[in-house]
Amino acid sequence: PFVYTPLRMNENISMPNNEAADAAAALMGGAMGLVGLVIALAIAAVIIYFFANHAKSVPESHRRIQPNQVWLLLIPLFNFYWIFKVTAGISEGYKAALDAAGRGEGSDGGRKIGLWYSIAVVLSIIPCVNFVTGIAALVLLIMYFMQLGEAKKRLGVA
């Protein structure tokens, strides 16, 4: 039968010292963190590749940012400044090329959506706010790429 024995106030409860289990848990945590970092870098690289592809589609005479400069977004902290330059540069380049070709028709080349996307990216580093702004940044990024794709199509660039 089960006998209940209450603990006394000055009686210590000690846990077994299992250093091997602690080391294994730390190793697993580190490995999971490394896998998460690799996945995040892969996603960032794909997004930056799309930015570079759009920057490359702007005719050279109208480029405000060079396609290889887009990869500076991989630099931590600097990317929060550079995202504004990238989105504005690509949008202004498309707008200038469309206006020169006579197909601008009031288009801003996605500049406003690009600005809102950049703001959402910067706000996504704030704890508790980042859940909402992260989702907003994803939606705005999709909208921005759609507008860039439309500008690219109107420009007649393959």
C-alpha cells in the first residue's frame, strides 16, 4: 500500500547529477539553433535573389541600384537601413524606365508598397510587435513583388 510521508521543512530534495544528459540537451539545442539559422539564411537568400533579379531587369540607364548591391542585405543590422535603399532604388528605376518608354501611366513602380514593407521589416525586431509586423511584412513583400512583376511586364522585359 501507498504510504504518504510529507517532507520536512529543512529536508533537501536533490536531483541526480547527470552531466551527460545536460551536455546532450545543450548539444541538441545548439544543433536546432544552427538548423534554424541555416533555414533563415536560405529564405533570406531567396528573397534577396528576387530583389537582385528585379534590379537586373531595370535597364542600365535607369538603374538606381546595382543588382550586386542588393546582397548587402545579408549584413546584420546594416540591412535595416539598406532595405529602404533597395526597395526605393528598384522602384525608382522601374518608374524612370516606364516613364521613358511612355508606359508609366501614374505608376510609382511599387515605391509606396516597398516603403511600407521596409518599415514593417524594421518594426519586426520589436518584441511582442514582431508577430503582427512579421505577417504584415510577408504580405507587403508579396504585394511588392507583384507590383514589380507588373512593372517588369509593362516594360516588356523578359
